[in-house]
Amino acid sequence: MTTKPVSKTKSKPARDINRIGRGKPGPGRPKGSTDKVTRDVKAMILGALEDQPGGGRQYLAEQARENPAAYLSLLGKIIPKDVAVTGGMQIQIVTGMDPALGEPGSN
């Protein structure tokens, strides 16, 4: 009759692998939600814009004229990045502006 050798080490109790806090991260923020700092900064920016005359509309129009690169950068950040276009589209390319009229001109 053969016998198996007996192990002298004790087996460790099974760990609860679903417990949060012992090396397992929690669920985190929901997808698409912002953290508190980002929310607070956005609220401050919007508050400062509302404090401008006309609710900020005049200020933004002024920035579009005086700082077009910064204004267009701002627009690029707020316009949706994925836009689906269906159907036909006609595009008109304007090559110059008439400074006297402030409108597209023929150059």
C-alpha cells in the first residue's frame, strides 16, 4: 500500500475577490461624467461670460473679430466632432473679404 506525502503547510483561506478596497478598484465615475474640478472651472468660465454686457454675446463677437484664431479654436472645442451628413450638399468657396462691407466680396 502506497501513501501520499502529507504537506506541512496550511492552506490559506479563500479570499473574497469581489470585495472593493483590498487591491480591487471601485466602479469609478460613470462614463462621460466630469470630475469636480472640471465642473467648477466650467461654472466659473460661464459665470464670467454671463457677467459681460449682453450676457457675453458682444464679448464673443468682439473676440471673433480681434482674435479669430482663439475664437475658432474655441468653436472647434464645442462643435461636435462626429457629424453625420446625409444627402447632397453645395459648398461655396469665398476667396476674399471686402473690408468696407465686412462681407464676402469679389477679389
